[in-house]
Amino acid sequence: MTRAPRAGYLPTLDGWRAIAILGVLLDHVVGYSPLRHIPFLFGVTRTGPNGVSLFFAISGFLICSRLLEEQAALGRISLRGFYIRRICRILPPAMFYLTVIGILGVAGVIRVGVAEWLSAVFFFRNYLPESWISRGWGGYTIHYWSLAVEEHFYLLWPAALVLLGKLRARWFALALALAVAGWRIWEFHAHWLDRLIPGLLFGSRTDIRLDALLLGCLAALLLADKSVRAVFVGRFRLWMWALCVAGYVALQLIQRVRSYSILESALLPLVVVGTVYHPRTWVGRLLESAPLKWVGRLSYSLYLWQQLFLVPDPSSKLFLFQRLPLSLVMVVLMAWMSYEFLERPFIRLGHRLAPPPTDGRDDLAAGAEVELRDQAKNAEVRTTEAPAAD
């Protein structure tokens, strides 16, 4: 008997997280092993940036959907509650990883620079010039660029949604995404900030990549409208979804240098929501399969720990653990331990401290039904007294 999903659960997102992290893992497994000497294989496995772009699309859509869900259920969005849950979700695994590599660096086992470590701790790794990394080589913290982009997004978007309301937030998301796209085109050719701060990585900066998250938010805002959602669910067909996938793949094949165009940023949310609202297709069933859901649930910890084992530094004393297949075993083992002993307990703590409007996935349910019912009752009382602001 198939178990019904919990209230608030968005189907196929765990499967998409799995696809995203597998793209990152594939890139690093091939790119830092003897397999890189096979030209065709090396060419078709440069999928790490695509995996991160997919993570951004998922995150923008999911975060905005959760905020809108809270507003619909309780009549308001609690920024305090949002940040409590985000802190409990993001910081414990991220800081634990940095603690481990910091200890290994001090012990002389690996090379980690102070500047790069601090920039990862305080989430500005994506604006740290390579020339500032004096002692380390940067490989063990470079993936924190994407966490920095996410954290900057968390500071911007929830407050914007609260201040602007749903309708104006649509125009804000679209306008800012277009502004980011225009700036990216200009900066791609002019290199203004790169000349001002030499050594910045173009594709990792928040001002270059923010539209990837904003267009996911725009998709969530549009589909929160019942009439828009009804049209989308009724008319969006599998062939349209396949066309979006094909368009995205074609863009990757024809461009010689990654430019992260706004068209790419727009196609990925469509690919994701196409399965979220059509989970009964064969694609949806595949994404909802147990193996992909399991990998998807580990995806955050897999992303954190793969950098230590799959991107080897020739001078590292961990060389035995940075060789296949042991490196992959270590990544999965550390990710599983991080998920079981850090992620899940702290997510549940966050849900107890700031109960969300729905529990979501079975494995993350916080058992806070009483608090949720009380909040819903209070919200009903408030809405009978005065209409909620849009």
C-alpha cells in the first residue's frame, strides 16, 4: 500500500536534488581521476555547474513556496521563524565540515588558508580573490561559494516578500532577475569588478547568479495563484517538459564559455515545477523512487563532504582517502553520518523552536502538531477580524 505524502510535501524535489548532486559528483569523479584523459568522457561530464544551477532553481522555488504556504495558513510570514529554521537547517553541517578541515589544516594534514576558511564561515567565499589564499590552495572551501549565494538570497528574499506582498513581489523578482541578467552580460565583457578586485571567479558571485534563485521564486509566486496553477496543471504536457529539458541541454552544448544566461535560469524552474505538479508521469515516478529520494535527502551533506575526498590536493596526507573507490565510500559515509546525527536532529529542533505550517517529509516531521493547530486557530481569529494584507 502506497503511503500518502505528508501535508506540505512537494513531490519530486528530493529526486531533483539527487540529480543535482550526482551532476556535481560525476564532474569531480571524472575530472580528478585518470578518467579525465578520455576526451569525450571528460567533455560530457562537466556537469558540476549544472548541478549547482539546478540546486538554485529548486531552492528559489521551494523557499518561496514555503513562505507562501505559511502566509496562506497563518495569515502572515514570520521572518523570525524562517531564520530559526534556516539556521538549524544550514549551519550545523556546514560549520561541522569547516571545523573538521580547520583541525586537519592546523594539524598539517591538508592545506587550508585562514582567509579562505574565514570567508567560508562568514559566507563571502564567492567574493574572496584567489590571490588572498596564501597558505592553502582553496579546494577544500571553494564549494562554499554556492552556500554564500544562498545565504545572500535568504537575507534578501523573505524580507522583500513580506514588505511587497505577493503581487508586487512578482514584479520585483522579474525586474531584479532582468537587472542581474543585464549586469551579467555587461560584466562578462567589461570585467569591471574583476579589474577592481583581481582574482574573483565570475560564475560564483551573487550579483552574477542571483537570477537563478529569483526565477524559481517567480515560478512559486505565479503558481500560488489558483487560476494560474489550474491552467498550468491542465495544459502543461510531458512533451513540453521534454522540450524545456532539450532546450537547456542544447544551451550547454552550443556555448563554449559558461555565461549563465537568463534563459538557462528560466528553463530550470520550468523543468522542476513540471514534475512537481505532474508527479504521476513516468518522470515523476522515477524522481519519487526510493533510491533517488535517499540520495536527495543526503544531497546537502554529500555536497559539503565531496570536496574533501573527490578534489585531491597533491600535497595532502589524505591521499589514500582521496583515491577511487575509497574516496566515494568516504563521501557517502560522512554524508550519511552528517545527515543522521546533525541535519535531522537540528532540523527537528528548528521545527520545535519555530513550527512551520506543515511538517513536510516524514523523516523530518517535528511532531509539533499541537503548536501548528494553535497557530492556525489564532490566524483564523485574526482573519475574521481584519483581512490579511496581500
